[in-house]
Amino acid sequence: MVTMQDVAERAGVTKQTVSNVVTGRVAVRPATEARVRAAIAELGYVPNLVARSLATGSSRTVGLFVPTVSAPFYADVVEEVEDALEERGYRLLLCTTRHDGERARRHLAALASRSVDALLIAGDQDLTGHLPLLADARFPVVLCAWEAALPDGFPVVTVDYEHGGHLAGRHLRELGHERALVLASPAHTVRAAGFLRAFREDGVELPADAVRTAAEPTFRGGLVAALDALRARPDTTALFATHDVLAVAAVEAARALGRTVPDDLSVVAHDDTPAGLLSGTALTSVVLPKREMARRAVDLALGAAAPPGTRPQLLLPSLVPGASTARAAGPSGA
């Protein structure tokens, strides 16, 4: 096994200099650091992470909680966070709640006493009621992709989801649509509210049953809900799905009922993840700044922790038109 002393001899420096380069505790001249890193690469030296953690008080590890990695949005967030951490020399410890509140509680309780340098919690599902477990955590805790009511005492980097729904509604109103539906996940009431507000501001009050909630946020759940909604309201000309999987289900439901997208039904998606490609149509979508959100959250977690009461950082989504929306037929869209 290659040792730190072997690296020191190859680079022509002391063992302490190698340690300073590896831990980053003491600045080393660039030329010297370059020689040490070249020696590390040549010899294939792997630092003893346990010993380094004991010496520096840092594990160079950051925890990340997500509800699931089966959802494309959270899979994207995990990759963005991992990339941001790797650039800074940190490793990712990933935990999933799998929509199980008790599992979430166990993981949080265990992690509160674990040697991590910081913790990111992406998504509010299953976790809101368990955040008090982290009140006395010895490391910074940052919330991101948080859509529910924001809790006190934690810095937050998230997206203005209400604005995302509003963008979708405004886009469809600009195309002349008046008869619209929202196909929503149970957790996406804020997105639906933004959509309804856009129509209301433009003088169109959608009926109470315009928002249809899928029993589960999956393709199957979305397909059942979309078929029911389109059969009940066959005059619908536009639909906003609060995430991509539901949008794909809506497109499939329209096809099953003999309707074409976008000629008979315009569809706006939300999230802009690879799942949207499964529709076979380039979806018009509300695009979330996942990369920026991940990097800001990592910077906040690894920098000076924001004090309680700090205003949340709200990032704005954008809408990218695709082939799934078109001008409404008839007088309103003429």
C-alpha cells in the first residue's frame, strides 16, 4: 500500500507538506502542491479518510435527503449536488425516505449524530414534522426544493413553484385557451394555485373541478386521472400537468380518446426532466433551475451557515415552448 511517506519521497518534500496538501489546512506554494499532486497520481495514493477526519475534524462528506431517486426530478438534483460537491473535494452520503415518514425519522435521527460536515434536505415530503430532530445538529442544515410552508430556523434555497404554475397558465391564456384542466400531484397545490391565478387575472375563472389530483404521482395514477377528467370535460382544450410523468400520462390519455396533441389538446409540463421525452412530443415545459439551486445550497451548506430568520432564496423558473401547445381553435384562439 502506498503511504504518505512514499508520496513525500517521490515529490521531494516532507511528509507534513503532503499532509497539508491532502487536508488543505495549510496553504502550500502552487509549484509544490503541483509536485505533490503529480506524485499522488503517479503512485495511486489514496488518503486514509478516517485518519484525515480525526486530524481535521472534517469528514469531507455531506448528507443529502430526497424522497426517492425513481422520480426524474430528484435524480437530477442528486446528480447536480454530487457534481457540486465533487468539485469542492467532498463526497455525497445519500438517504431516501421512499415516502415513508417513519423511515425518514429513523434516518434523520441517525444522521444527526453522524460525522458529516453538512446536510441538505431536498423536497419536503415526509420530513416536515421531523425537522426538530435536527435542532441541535452539530453541522449546517440547508433545505432545498422545498414547496410546503417554509419552516423557521433553517436556511432555504428553493424554487418559486407558484410562479411556475402562473407561467403555465399565462402561456395558455396567450394562446387563447379558456377551457383548461390541471392534472396535479397531491403535493403540488402551490403550482395549481399559480395556474388558476393566471387565468383569473386574465378574466377567466376556471370551475372548482378544473384541478384533478392523481391518486398517486405516477404514470398509472396520472393516466387514470387524465382519462377521467377528459371524459368528464370533453370540451377541454388545454391541460397543465404539475410534473413531467403526469404530462406524459396526459398525452397518452388524449391519444387513447382519439385526440391529438396539440391540435385537440395543448399540454404544458413542469420540471423538464428526461421523463418528458417519453411522450414522443417535445413538451412545452416549466423549467426549474436545478443546477443553480443545487450549487447555491451546497455553497450555503459549506460556507457560513445562514442565521435563523434568513430570508429564503427563491429561484425563478422559466417556460420553454415546445410542440405540445398551440393556439386554441375557435373565436377565443383566433
